[in-house]
Amino acid sequence: MNARFSLAEALSGGDPFLQEVVQYVAQTFKGIYLVGGTVRDMVSGRGLQGDVDFAVAHGSGCDVARRVANHFRGAYYPLDQERDTGRAILARHDRRLALDFAHIRGDDILDDLAGRDFTVNALAVDVRTGRLFDPAGGLHDLAKGKLRALSAGVFQADAVRLLRASRQAAELGLTIDADTRDQIIRDAPLLANVSGERVRDEFCRLLALPRGAAHLPDVAQLGLLTTVFPELAALRGLKQPAPHKFDAFEHTIAAVMALEDLLQALYGQPDSAVRLLQVDEQHRPQVAEYLAGTLSAGRSRALLLKFAALLHDAGKPSCRTVDERGRVHFYGHEGVGAEMAGTVLQRLRFSSAEVSWVQTITRNHMRPLQMVNQPASRRAIYRFFRDTGAAGLAVVVLSLADVRATWGPDLTESLWKKHLDVAKRLFSAFFQEREEVVFPPSLINGREVMRHLQLSPGPVIGRLLESVREAQAAGEVRSRAEALALIEQIHSDEQRGA
């Protein structure tokens, strides 16, 4: 159960600041343990990947956190006063440490470890003595590459652990053992009772992994994917017409995986995906920078785009029709899917900005595909970005992933090049022809329209201004005089038509 562990050795090759902090804690307080993933990562040689977790056997966790923060001139936050858990945020130069101190649960450290989720996380080290506690054989499981639940009731105690199992297996390169898989499948419905925020955060951590989507088939097999996203259940077995190679559910997962390949290519990863995707170096850094940015809450657009890929066809089941020749259609599924995506993301407590952004992408994800067999005119490009704004860049990337997931192994180089050419044309317009085609500056305003045509305020003013902007984008109007002449002609035609 107990083993000798050189804490000093584990820290010496790592972060000097953390080493100093741990040394201060060891010298100042009694009964303090490094616990959980912090110890797991130290033992495995991964290095610290996140917050540093301490368990406090004597005294108050909040009090220890406050004193540590004060000593290092950091900030203190009470994380959970009911459970006596406090956080110290320390900074030195460009290094930032988040230290969480929680009072142990139970009578001693062994009681505390017995209440944890997986054996590889049921680890502790006494910061004073360096004594390692491994009561459940977590080190053995770690060496064998196995993720094993600590007890039969671990998921019933906290159902978010169901998702955490998949995420940690993916993160740590572990395989969920057979008994634990059976427990997850049995308890999967419990995940529906977990708060949206907690499910969101755990699922985001999974999808944020560079190859997180590769684990979605297993998440689905465990019954977790359709528990989190019941809207996807109706996609199972939903057959799609050619050129689709997969049913709607398989296509959805393939689209997220294809999107990850595209993102790796955009980020310049030197693998076969880059060569396969023939990335346009002129625009790659700009698109990558845009997708790496955030809308709110620190979640990147690239991460949110994966949610859009996961939900882009959610509207298909309710829009399915069959024509007189027996051909299946899904007319209008983009709009229905956008509404469903909004419902899902609101349930998961994403911000309104994030919800709107994903809905815009879902609603317009077919638009670039419609430009493949006809030249992308300046007017069409203007209308595309008018409806999508900057989110249009993400729409283009998703459309490419959609193509790869649709054709699968049957996608030819010539067909792929046609779609890439549309993408490059749209990227070029956004970055190099912004004022000429995408967002042309106003030549006239609403007051000038009303004065020139002697009109009262109303929706007709907006329509006339939009006609001018379209004509500007198309290169048909270049001056204020031409703009006034155009609205005069349009208004005259409308009057005659009336």
C-alpha cells in the first residue's frame, strides 16, 4: 500500500517555482498531501498538466490556501467553502500556478483516496516525508495502461465521472478496462442528471484534445454521446443518398474527425494530412489565428467548430422526404439543425455569443458546397459573408470536413481540388478584398435615401441600401452619384410594378 517516493527528485527536474512552493508548504504545515492527478503525472513523468491539488489533514484547506497566497504575494479564492476548499493563484515572471487546498474527506488520507474516481487518481504523497500512498494499485494500472474504476458505485456517486473516464483515457493514453466499461454502459443514463455546466466542461476537455474526435466512436459505444446529445439518436441508421458513404450518425462522427485533420493542417502539423489537404499557405496562418481565438470563457473557435460539426446534420431526421422517384432529400435541414444546435448549447450553458456563432455555422454549412459547380461571383461572395460575417471562415472549414465525411474513400483529387478552390476564393475575398467585395463601405446612408426619394422611414430604406451594397460588391456601383442613380432606378421600377 505504501512505497518510498522521492518527491524532491520528481520536482528537481521540473518547475523551480513549484519546487519552492512545495518546500514552503512542507516546512510550514503538517498533514499536507499532494493528491490525485498531480501525483499521477509526477510518477508517470508527464509533468504537471494543470492545477496542483493538495489534501489538508490538519486545519482548514481555505486557511492554508490563504496563507500560501499571502506568502507568495498571490491571490486567494474560496472555491467551495462547504467542503473547505480554497485556491491560491501564484505568479512569478511568466509562470502561473493554481494550487487547490481541500480538507480531506474522512478520517485520514486513505479515507480520502477511497472516495476518488479511478485507481490511477487514488494516489497521494506526504509533502514532508515523501511517503507515497497507493492503496488501490493505481501505479500498477498506470504501468499496464489501464483505467479502472475505484469501486462499483463510483459513477453513481458522481455521474460526470462517466465522461471523465473517456476523457482521461484519451488524455493519458489508457484503455478503459472491461469491468469499468460495463459500469459505464450501465450507468450512462445518470449523466442526463448532471448540470449542463459540468457536462460542458468535461466534454470540452475531451474535444479540445488534438485527437479528441478519434474517441467519439467509443464514447458513442458506451452510450454517453446520445445521453449528452439525445438529438443525435435519430441519426443512427438514417440512410443518406449518394454520394454519402455512411448513415447520418456515422457521417457526423466522420465529419468531426475530418475537421480535426483540417485543423491539424491549418496549424501546420507536419503529417500526411497537410500534404493530402494541399493547404493554401497564403491564408493558412490567418485562418488558423482566427480559429485559435476565443469568443468567451476561454473556449477557442476551433473547439466550438467541433460542436458545430457534431450538430450540423441534427435537423435531417425531421426534414427527410422522398420524391416520386424514391430519392431521399433533407431540404431545410440546415435551418432546423441550427435551431436544435441552439437548444443543445443553451442546455450546456454556453454563452449567447457562442450559441449564435455555432448556429450561424450550422445554418450556412451547405453554402460553400453550392458554389462548387458554378463560379463564385463577387455578388455570391458578398451574400455569403453578409449572412455569416467572420464566422464564414469557420463555415468554409466545416464545409471541407463535410465533403471528406460525405465521400469518404471515394473522394477523388479532382473533386477535392474543386472544393479547395472555392475555399481559397472565399478566404482570398475575406482577407484581400474585404472593402471591395466582403464589407464594402457605405456610399450613402438612410437619410440620404429618404431625402433623395422623398420617402418616410420604413423597411424599403433598408432594402434599397442593401441593393447598393450588393451592387458595390459586384463592381457595378463605385460612387455616391451611381448609388443614388441605382436607388432611383430601383424605386421607379418598384413603383411601376405596384
